[in-house]
Amino acid sequence: MQRRVRLLGALLLGLAATSAWADKQSWDYKAYQKDRASGQYNKERFVTSTITLDEKDGAATFRMLTPGRGDPCINKGELPAEVQRTPATLVITVTPPLAGCEAFRYVIRNDGSGGVRQSRRDERWVEDGLDHGLTPTK
């Protein structure tokens, strides 16, 4: 009997640990704005945003909540996402359905210390070189 109780307890702990992946996760994010004159992102101008990942029923969705207009490729509600996990990182890949919008991904460190945003260039993922924060929301 005690063995069954211990086994049931271990199963419930394992289920609780895996169900944490099924919940929403969110990160604080710095959304940089383009300079109108140069068309380049300005490292000094950003708005604080939140990105969320919701995984349920075998599907993942991404959402960015940005005050103001934000990026029209991203601020269209929930977008389908692909998720990959390694022991060190969580990778969220999003391909916006709008024409002219590029696929992008976030590589977020599991230790909560941040991450990077990458875009596809010449069949490779390339970092944008900006500090986006990407730290867990509190």
C-alpha cells in the first residue's frame, strides 16, 4: 500500500512538472522603434512590452502586448508558434501569416537571464544585436 501511495505521489509530481509547460509563460520585452529618417532600429527608443507563450492541446500560440501601434506583423492577436526546448534554452519560432512579414524567433535562456531575437537571413538565423530583455514577468 505504501509503495502505491509513493508511486502515485511521484506520478502526480511528474504530472505537475509537465503541466507547468502547458500553462502560459510570459516575458518582459523591449520593442525597439525604427528611426523614420534611417529606417534602422534606434537603440535608445523602445517601449516595454510583454510576450506570452500559451501551450495547450499540442499547439503553441505567441502573443505580443505592446502599448500603442506596435509592429503590424506581430500585433495581430495570437499567432501560431513552434517551440523547441533544450536544457539551456527555450526557442519560440513565429511565422506571421501577413504577406511581407518575416519569420522570427526568440532564444530565451531557461535560467531567466534573458535571450535574443533572431530573423532569417540567407537560410540562417541571425541575431538582431539589440538587448530585448526577455526576462520572466513577475
